[in-house]
Amino acid sequence: MNGISQSAASQLIQHLERRLGVELFDRSKRPLALTAAGRLYHEACRDILRRYEQMEAELEALQSEGGGSVRLACIYSIGLSEMARHTAEFQKLRPKARVQLEYLRPDRIYEAVRQDQTDLGILSYPAAGKELQVTPWRQEPMVLVVNPSHRLAGRAEVEPAELAGERFISFDEDLAIRKALDRFLRDCGVAVERGLEFDNIQMIKEAVAAGSGISILPQQTVAEEVERKRLVTSVLRGAELSRPVGILYRKGKKLSPTAKAFVEFLRGKGD
């Protein structure tokens, strides 16, 4: 992650332990665990880094209006469909600002935010935690998505019960959106035939367009395919089903003026 080999990292740690006169790791445990001295040193280093970040943010605030940068990690379904457009619009409003955008899986976004590899994470079903904080962004309505030749195509509304027995194209089991959809189907008493599983919306859309099954997806993510008549959507009658999307950042991290401005800009686009 940091471009340092395992052997080099081990030598650096041993040198540090000799200089401090303490052991930082309990090497009798697997995986390695920090000693009490190691925990103390770790927390002190994190505090120093936070203070350094705060200094950098305050220096940036002293610079000319609209300058600075923000690092952004986004899930594919939002990044590919609209985040590139949002960042371009933001940079038109603030020509001196720099936005570094990358697309990652949800688990990698959590890791990147914790490790300060990115300033902000944009993902669905965001979960706050000991080190992480979430600012809600928007709720995306979920709709039934089918191939234009499917028997349910052309229906403005569909009863959830009508999905029973259908071949369902779903997300990988470890994703939050999969768990939410499984819970929805279970609560509706609907048993579907499990079909293909993918870790991203783009592949699910392609599978549905190819006639491999049906799915339930955020309406905003299929707008282009619906316009091109590759997919057809229907509202699930009586179902208040939506995908929450939030902005993730690390607790205790002082966001730069540019990062704060980008958060406010996105919140203005949340509807």
C-alpha cells in the first residue's frame, strides 16, 4: 500500500523499537498484535498526523479563493453514471480547485477513508463507525428492471408477488444492497430463482438487457438504458424501496475548504 517491501518495513520497525527502547508488537501472537507501548505510540502518531492535516487545511484556507484539492473515492454505479459530470461542474465553478476521482468497491472505500488515502467516500448504505462519519446525501428510488420482451415489460406498476419464480439477477452476497434486496423479497414473501450474481450494477444491467433475468436497481442508474429502450422499468406497488447514498469521511479529520465546498455542492445535487 505504501510502496515498502515487507523486509524493509520489518527493519524499520526493529530500528524504531531499538531507538524507543520498547517492543511495539507482541510477536508471540498471530496475527501480530500491538503491545501497550505499541498502542500508545500508534495513537500518538495518529494525533500528530491529524494535527498536520489541520495545519495543511488552514494553510490552504489562507491561499487564494477557490484553490486547493479534494480526493474522492466513489462506487462504480454512481461514479460512472454521474460523478464525473458533477466533478467537472464543480471545477467550472471553482477553476482553481482540483478533484481527484477514483472508482472503488465499497469495502475499498471504507479502507481508503480509514487510511487517509482519500478525503471523501461516496457509497450506498454507508455505515458510520468508531473512525468513520457519514453525511446523508440522497435516497434513490429502486425499481423493477426487465428486458423489453419480458412479460412484465410495459407495466407502470407491478405487484411484488408477481416476481415469484422469476430468475433474479443479483449482487454478490457480501454487498449491503444485496442484503437489503434479500430482506425486501423475504418481507414480501416472494421466492425468486437465484440467477447470476455480480459485484456492480453495470454487469447486472447487461445481464438483464441480454434476457438472463430480472432485477431491482436504483432508478437513476438505469435512466440511460431506459431512454435507449434497452431496459424497461416498473414501480413496485406498495413498496417504499430506496437506496441510501452518503458521503463518508474520517472522524477527527479536518476537511480542507475545497473538500467542504465539494460536500456542500453535492448536497445541493442530492434531490
